[in-house]
Amino acid sequence: MLSEKKIRPGAKKLDLPMLEAPETVRIKFCKIGNLQFISHLDLQRTFHRVLVRAAIPMWYTKGFNPHAKLVFGVPLSVGTESMCEMADLKIERKISLEEIKNRLNSHLTDEMYVLEAYYPSTKFADIAYADYTITLKSPRINEETEKKAAALFSSPIIMKKKSKSGEKDVDITTFIKKISFNASAGQMTINTILSAGSTENLNPEYIVTAIKENGLFGSDADTDSYRIMRNRVYDKYLIEFK
């Protein structure tokens, strides 16, 4: 049962005035740390529970089985962190954007919290690319590794890629818009922009796998590790998506 202590007096959603028509609000949030390992389905379930507990005045469909209108942006792969996750929800009562943010954050954690709430002017279908930072750590990495990695990605890299119709061999470099490498003793940082649209997309794990398969990293599970962070997403013109 929802605890009354977690909602300020007078802040119950039924105390808020009705809107003339439902409005769409976009929630931008982060998903980092241990929460990188929860699936997209688990994220959907968790977020819906948080919306209910925070008494956000969501609009529900009519009929026998009403449900809240909640749509997420580009799904995040398990094992990838992000500072630019987005979800659209419909509200039916008047409430400020700051209040929505504050209510949600009071029920979230340091590993998943709302960065911003705003009225969107774009559609998730317009997302075409995503910006990632991949950090590899290994005692084997040095400045020479940077040169070898740059040379590797300057030519086609054929890998098996999963699709709705099954696995097929593809050149993953065709999905890479930009990529750069910066290595020093024990660590290499990769900054890359990858296809992330509904028809063309590349999981950043393919970048790590290509480097592993070419012997530049990942031979020792006790000493080698990596981290993937999604920083922002773009439209087809490489304009940051809002």
C-alpha cells in the first residue's frame, strides 16, 4: 500500500485539477551502476510502479483493461549504463514539471534518477545515433594498443549480427559514424557514435568484442574489465535529440 508519509499533504493526484486534454511529458533519466544489469522489461515494470507510488496523475486508456500510456526511447542493452534514457508518459491533471521530477526522485535511487522533465517536441522514431564512451582496463593496454585499434577499425570488420530474421555476417564499421581511441598505460577510452535507429543499430558490445577477438584486450578475466556509457542520442542530422 502507498505510504501517506511519502506524499506531502494535499499532493494526492486526485487533489489536482483536471486538464482539458491529456498532455505528454518526457522524462529524461539516468540508469547507472548495478542497474545497468536490469532488462528493458524489468525497467518498464519498475518505472510504472514508481509512477504509481509517486502519485503522478497518469492518463489511462479506457475500456475493460485500462493501462497507463508509457513509451520508452531506444532500449538500452543489458550491461550498458546511460545518462540519457527517456520515457514519455501522459498526464491528465495539472502538475508542474518540477513537481513531477521531485516526486519521482523521492522514490528512485542514486543509480536511477530523473535528470529533467519537459514537454517534448520530437518523436522517438527520429532517433538515429547514440554517443558512447567505452573504457577498457587491462595491464596489457599501452599507447601501441591505440594505434592497433585505430588500424583495426579503419578496415571492414565482418561479424555475425543478430536481426529479426536471424544471424548474418555484416561489416560492423558501416554502423559506426565516428570513432576515436585514446590509450595510456593500463587503460583505453573509446569515444564513438553508432547507429541507434529502429532499422539500423549497433550494440556497443560489438566494438568490445571486435577488440577482444583481435587480441588487444580481454584475455584475463581477473585483470581485464570494461565499462560502456551512453551519453546522448542524436537525430539523423547529428543534432542532439531532446
